[in-house]
Amino acid sequence: MNINKICCIGAGYVGGPTMAVIAQKCPNIKVTVVDLNEKRIDDWNSEDLSLLPIFEPGLDEVVGEARGRNLFFSTDVDKAIEEADMVFISVNTPTKTYGRGKDMAADLKYVELCARQIAKVATTDKIVVEKSTLPVRTAEAIHNVLSETGNGVNFQILSNPEFLAEGTAIQDLLNPDRILIGGESEDAIQALVDVYSNWVDDDKILTTNVWSSELSKLVANAFLAQRVSSINSISELCEKTGANVKEVARSIGMDSRIGSKFLNASVGFGGSCFQKDILNLVYIAKTYGLNEVADYWEQVIIMNNHQKTRFTSNILSTLYNTVSGKKIAMLGWAFKKDTNDTRESAAIYVADGLLEERAQVYVYDPKVKEARVYEDINYLNTRGEEENKDLLSVVTDPYKACEDAHAIAVLTEWDEFKSYDWHKIYDKMLKPAFIFDGRGILDRAELEGIGFEYYNIGE
């Protein structure tokens, strides 16, 4: 099966970068990314590559090379589907906020809509590839929708989950640990293998049945999140016993059976995947009556939420049990450095806790726009939008954020925070000047030498 044209439905954090790299590495394949959001497509087509809707190091160069040659962004969904030999589904699968499975199960309505649109439009055989993160056996549902069209079109379903870390997504795509393809049709699997083989070594391309592929994505994120919650649980024990969590993490990380990655104690994990995928895993386990399995994985989420609450409580107790009317500078709003993605960012929940205590919160993030910050805090519905605006300010100058502040909270590990003139910041703060380093990136000795009261998780 020779693939000449690819369509990807969904121009978000996965679809856009993934298709850009495929187009760059496969110049003979026409790749069209479609989305109903006209503003998003306009941004992808912007002549100014700094205006792309997603910030990801290296993405602008990849898009700049392939766009207009064999990479296209469009709102004409039907045309792209009809032309394509292979259709990727890369739409959002958020946690349900209603009905059965509320707050745990994945909401698959966008995936089903994609399947129905493909079934409606297609007049030729197609390979349909699940790129969205989906619960086990979703491929079966997609196949049922597609096979009932009655128009004689043959569809093959593949699962090809992404394993991208935001901030390093382009490098992850160019040099992946593995490419996972699940399916039942050997011809369809080989067609997708042939696409990736343009730049990925064959020994890194794994093929499985479709169910194993779907589950592997959830399990990978669950295991990574579990490590974060595990070291965070130890950070609290370190604070009570006088141990140092960094020293503990370094010690256990040198054990080849454990490894050193994802052992940095912090204010907690965020992003679109970890919490959503674990909750999905919990829901699947419960639907099969595996309550002990569900309880085990749910504890990872409980620990993560506890860490965010604990961080906020520490700020409150250190500032003499009141932050009402006090200015708190928050450095960072994105859930991690080198991305403008704020989904489930710990910063949102720390800010919300401080606002509940009537603090005046000033937020600075080098890549997150003001409108996004307010959308995030308003989405929680803890208080009215006007009250949020009265209590929370977004600034474009980190020194302005810190001026006259009682305390600084570091919520994202942006590299630029390490190079600030901390003497200058200290001189303009109210005394005693507190720093709460939620990511453990600053130099304790340097800051305490300046005069700061420095607090780091796990010390």
C-alpha cells in the first residue's frame, strides 16, 4: 500500500508538530493538517513563524522548510479526507465532565465525530490512524462506525500513540525512543512503517496488536507520573526528618534498576496527559471490577494534588498565616519550560489557593499570554471573573512582578529564572524577602547569601 497523501484531523499540540516532521522527512508525501478552528489554521499559515499557535523549540524551522512544499494547513476537512490514503485522528480526548465516568473517563465525542465525518466523505479505501490518546478498544468503536457506511469503502484501523514530551517534541519526533504501531492488517501496518522508515531505524519501530498499543500509551504516562508522585511523597518525609530529597534522589537514581529520570521533587506534574491518562486507566480498571488496581493508580493523582496544596499551605504558614493583601510574585505559568501549554499546570492551582486567601498575585511567564492565564483561573469557577481580575495581575516584566513583593514562588523551571539579577530583585522586595522554589532550580547558597529566606521542596 503506497501512501502518497496524508490527512491529519486536528492541528493541536500533537497533530501540528507530528505532521510537520513527517512532511519534512517525507517530501514525496503531501501532508494536510485540517482543523475547524479558523484562527488556529491562520496562525499555522502565518508568514511570521513566531506566531505559530504552538511554541516548541525547533518547530518553526521544520514548518518553514516543509510548508507550501508538501505541508499544508486548511479548514477544508472534507477535501483533505477524500484525497488522503491515510487519515490520522489527532483531536482532543479530555476527561469527561458529565454523565457516566465523569471526572475519570475519556470523552470520545470528538473522535467519534471524526470517524463519522470520514465515513460520510470517503469514497476510496483508507487507513485510519489513532493518534489521539484513547482507552483500550476504542479502535473497535471506530471500526464499527466506519464499517456501517454501506458505501463499499474498506477501512483499516491502526493505533499509533505519540510519546512526545512538550518542550522537546521536535527532538522526540526526529529521534524517537520507539515508534509503536498496533493493528490487525499487516499491509496497513507496513504502509505506516514505510512512512516512518524514512528517518527512523527499523529496530525502533515496534508492531503489536491494536489493544496493546492503545494500552501502552496510558501505561507509559502512568509509570512516569508515578515516579513524580513517588519522589514527591518522599520530599515531605525529608522535610520532617532532616534528609535532603535531592541527595536521596541522586543516591537511588544511580541504581541502574531505577535510573535517574523523573526523580526531581517539585510542586507537582501538569500537562494534558499524565492526570487524564491515569484517570482513564482508573476508570477502565473500575469498569472491569479491578478495584485494587484502580485504587493503586488513583493514589498517584491524590499525591500530586496533595503536593500542590502543601506548597500553597507552606507559603501561607511561612508568611505568618496570612497573605491577605500581600503581593506574591509567581514566576512561571506553563506546566513546564519550553512550552506555552498550561493545561493542568500546578501554577493554576497554587494561584487559586493564594487568591482564596485574598493575596495579590502577580504572574510572569515568558511564553504564556495574559488571556490564557485568565482563562485558566476563570475555568476553575472558584470566584467571579471580576474578582479574579482584581486579585490577579499578569505582567511582561519579571522585575515588575517581584517589585514590592512579600514573596516569590517559582512554578515553572524556565532557564531564564536562574540568570536574573537576584540582588536587584532583593533590593526592591519587602523584607523579609521569601522565595519558594517549586522546581528546585535556584541556588540556595547564592540566594541566602543575598539575604533571601529560601524554601525548597524536600529540604
